[in-house]
Amino acid sequence: MFEYLDRSLFYKIHLGYRSEWLDSFFMLVSSSCNFNVFPLFVVAVWILFRKKSAFEVLVVYFLSGSVQFLLAWMISRPRPSYLLDAFPMIPLYNDMSFPSGHATSAFAVSFYISSCMFKNGYRNLSYLPFAWAFLVGYSRIYIGVHYPVDVLLGSVLGAVLAFLMLKHLLGDKFFVYVR
């Protein structure tokens, strides 16, 4: 039953409404979390906040990616590209699908950047990193390389890892800081 729901939702997103501009848009959004594009986020955090925050974003990114890779290697869930009627829009470099590395990293970094924004007086804009992370996760299903559950649990994993890192860095100040 659960697998049926996961696949059904995958098909609705991946094979549902398609257009060239959506294909291009979601390919761009998906690539925004790639290792070769990520330094732009670090530079933005460095400019907007401080050097220490930029280093911490790097740590969050690599920590979340490492934990995700270990889980994916242990679980080894095949990607939806093994389904006969799935058409991934990018070449796949591995067969591991669960959890989504892009979703894990995007939500970890978003959680951290959002907390920096909140702390530095950008409270009204602190939801924007999560909007980007949501689009990254959705794009991974749209382009046909992840099931919805891969993205959902990758998102939760990333947010939890960033929360734990912030809690570790800020200690007791964390709960004062989020009020």
C-alpha cells in the first residue's frame, strides 16, 4: 500500500504536466544544490553574515551529505529510473535513491541559513531558504531521479542535522534564539 502511494505520487509529478520551460526550470533548481554550484551559497553567507557562518554552512553541507551517503549506501533503495515508464532527465552516477542527497543538503543548508537570517533581523525573509529547498526536493521527483518518500525523509534528515548542529554550536542560547 505504502509503496503504491509512493509510486503513484511519483508518476503524478514525474509524468504529469510537462513543458519545456518547466523541464528547464526544474533542471536549474536541481543543479543549484550540486557541489560545483554550492560555493555561491557560501560566498553569499560570508557577505551577508560573517566568515564563521560561511564555515558553518560548509560544515552543515558536508555533514548532511556524509550522513545521507552512509544511509543511502546501507539502505540501497533503487532509483525510480528502474521503472520501465520513468524517464530521468539527467544521467545517474549511482543507483542509490534513499534518502535524497539533494533534499538532505538543501534542507540542512536552508535551516541553517534561515536561522542566520532570523538572528540577523531578516525574520520576514527567513522562509525563503525553505522555499528554495522545497523546490529542490520537488525537482528531484520531477526530473525522475527520486521517489517522494526519498525527498520527504531526506528533507527531515537535513533539517534535523542542521538543528543538532545549531544546538551544539549555540548550546543553551539556542532556545532563547528561536523565541
